[in-house]
Amino acid sequence: MDEKLKFLEALYYLLLSYKNLDKDDITKALYYIEMSINADESLEINKLIKALIMDLEGKINKEIEICESLLKEGKNPIVKVLLMNILMLVDSKKALEYIKNLEFKESIILSLTELLCLESLGKFKDMIEICDRLLIKYPDSLLLLTKKAYALRGLGRYEEALSVIEKGLELNPDNRVLLYMKGSLLRRLGNYHKAYETFKKLIDELNVRWLDAIKHLVSLCLVLGKFDEAVKYAKMGLEIRDDDSTLWYYLGQAYEELGEENKAIEAYNRCVALYPDNVRALLNLARLYEERGEMEKAINHYEKAMAKRHKDISR
């Protein structure tokens, strides 16, 4: 068959495969991509689509086999980078090995792929090396600044991470990821007031509704004695997930500090119902019941708390 006709036939089946893939009809998508490969085996893109279909079907070994074959024999650098990203999701270590052996490893796209591989493997020092190399050429890249800050945080170099975050926030003061990282680092460093202000901006000004950010803010409100706010934000978090035992515990603490004993007991009980091994909630309930003179309930909760403590010590 004429080479142009082979290419057109392969392209026709490739488009049919893509169309069915978009409709979530994996069986037809696989059928048409096989037809495309049979029509013209020299096309690399059809094998890339097949690798994606294998991923969707959970056929990991077949997916890796296709990726490895194209990475060794293929010539299209864009296809190779796309394959590298697929392989990275399946086996980051193997993807990293291929990256180091590729001729075009200085490619910016490939460097970013390598960065993601290193992140998934927790290789923070190597991440920083790549970020520093690329930041020389792209000093205003928020992606690189964010990844560098993440790696520095992973190494426990919190002050350095904050410095990188501040540079990123100069470029984009409302960057949500950087603000979240800033707030969590400030809290870890004991700068509770600035951490509180950072999370307040995320939640109140930028309308972020990330559960972890809300939990950070609730705990900071408790530390800073802002108990009414702690109640407000705990309830906000529970609207997102009412089965979060930590938020119920925080809510119990806030109500207790506000002198609303009944509400505190109710919140602690919800916490214990969700997480029976929360010793602090059990002890707080025992103390509150004791103060109310409900000694049987107090003793019961003290015993549960002590049994859990002994179990933890034994383990």
C-alpha cells in the first residue's frame, strides 16, 4: 500500500480510538488503536495512546512494556517525554533511569519530568539541584520556586524554604499553594500570629476551602485564644466533612474554653464515636463528667483512656 494511504488509514483509526476513549468506551478505543498500529507500525503516537489505554485498564506490565519499547526505539522526543510522564506514574525509579540515559536530557520539559520523578521518590537534594539550575534561566518560574520550597521543607530547612516562598509570593501574592506552605511553615516555626494571618487570607479573602488549611486555622485560633473563631472555622470544616474526628475534638476544646459545657461534651462524644482511641478526648470527657458529678460516666471514660494508654505503651 502507498505510504500516504497507510498513514491516512492509521490516522483515521487513531481518531476513532481517541473519539471512543473520550466517550469512556475502552473496548472500542483499544480495538481501533490496534487497527491503527496494524495500518502503520511506524507511528509512535498510536502506541502512546495504547499505553494510556493500558493504564486505564490497569494493565501495568503491558503499559510498562509499551513505554520501554518506545523509549528504546522511538525517535520523536515529544512522544518520549509524554511516555516518560506515563511511566513516572507507574514506576518513578524506572522513569528516572530512562531520563538519565536519554540524549536530549537537557530539555526543559524532560527536566521538569525528572523533577516530578525525584519528588515522588523523596529525593529532595536532587530536586534542589535541578531547581537551582533551571532558576538561573527561568528565575520567575512559580513552578520551580514552589518545588524548591517543597524540597527545602522536606529537608527541614524551613527558613530557607520560607525565603523561596516569599520570592514566589512577590510574583503572585495570591498563590494558594505557596500561601498554604507559608502558613504551615510559620506554624511549625512557632510564629503563630503570622501563620494565623496567612491561613485567614487563604480562607477569608481567597475563599479556599481546603480541609487541611481550615484545620490549621482552627488549631491556631485555639493556641491564640480566639475561641469564637475556632468554633466558626471548625463548623466550616465540618460542613465539608462531618466525619473528621480532629475537627470535632477542636470544636469540643473551643466550646469548653467558652464555658459551653454541654456543647463541649457533645463534640467530644462525636470525636470519640468516630475515633474511639482518642485519649485526649476521653480524658476531657472524663474530667467534664467528674466536674458535673456524673461519676459513673467519668470513671468509665477514665478507664477507657487508661486502657488505650496501656495498649499503646505495650505496643
